[in-house]
Amino acid sequence: MFKLTTLVLLTVPALAAPAVAAPSVDQPPTLVARYNFDGGAVAGKISDLSGKGSSLTVRSADNGTVAINTEGAGRYASFPALCPTTGTCGRALLEAPNAPDLNPGIRTFRWAASVRVTAAQLRGKANIMQKGLAGAASVWKLQLTGKTGRAQCIMTGKGTGQTFSATSAKPVADGAWKKIVCERSATSLSISVDGEAGAKVTIPATLAVDNTMPLRVGGPNFGASSDMYHGQLDDVYIQVG
């Protein structure tokens, strides 16, 4: 006699798949200031297109002015001519007030401008844009050298006085528009002109720029020997991150 055996099938719940971590995505840099001059100067102010509200104010000495000129569909800023070796002449710069967004600390930071200048418009250094002054706290700056007409990105660290500079591979003072980009990223400071890389120097990861000075474009101040810029300027912008 056969004995029937009943088979009982047990349902085992499926194990959940292990959670997969979402890939990390680098956040795009944040635009904290931009000036393209297409809107001109309204009541002596040039609007900040980043929406952060740091408008540039035209400041002048000895009846100098910043002219807004038209070329094609766009406009650009033109700074006063080079002063004679004797006497006085008009000087001008653009200034925005101090703001936290303009103090990068140790963060990745990019500052850039398009310039058009000739060798004849240079005598000594020419400061294109900067926050802070040499010898006073910390600084980030874009300038042109007087001897070779090359572009330089410069940073001086807060509390250390250490200064680092990255220089373009070629001169930029040839009368053609040049886009100059400075970038601080972690432990490096680099420069490029129209996409061509220049020097890249190592800087301390702890190097910080944080000061109470305004942003100045076209010169550091109106001192007797200030390094004023005498060329043309367009599409100035600053990014963090």
C-alpha cells in the first residue's frame, strides 16, 4: 500500500536589492558678478547681470571718465588714456561695494575679463580688476605687466602675506580682444588667454582671500603712482564654486 506524502512549498520573500548610492554630482559654479556694459551707465552705475546686486559705480579724478562705446551689437568700457610723464590727466575706475560673495575664502574661485589694449597704452603694471590692495590684508587680482604686456593672476593669502602669481604664455597687448580667465582651485592658481593655458602654480590649500575692500575695475585707487588700466574692457565676471 502506497503512502501519500504531501509536499508543502514555502514561499521565501525575495531579498531586496542593496541600495545603490546616487553618484555624486559636482555643483556648477555660481555666478556672483557679471558686467557686460551693454546697458550702459545709468546715473553713473553699471548693472550687475548676475542678479546679486553689486552694481559698479563710476569713480573719477581730475575729470576722468569711463566711456561706454558701441561695437557691433554690443558695448564695452573704455578707460582714460595713458597720462603724460609730467602733469596730471583724467583717471577713472569702477567700484562695487564689499560683499560676502566677492570674498572666496578657500573656495574654488574664477575671475575673468575681456580686454583690448596695445603696448603703447602700458607704462608699468595695469590693474584690470581686484579686491584688496597689495600690502593690506588679502588680495585677488588680474593685472597686466608693464615690461612684456602679459596677463597675471595674483593672490595674497589672509594672515600670511604669501603672494602667488600665474602669468600668461604670451603677451596680450596687441590691440585685439583677449579673454583672460583666472582660476583658483584647491591647491592651484592658473591663467588662460582665449583658452590657451598659461602658468599653473601650486598654492596652499589654506590660502584664503577675505577682506573688507570694494571690488575695483580699471585701477586700485587714485594714488600718485597707481597702476591704472588705459585700454578697453568687456564681459567682466566672477564665479564661486
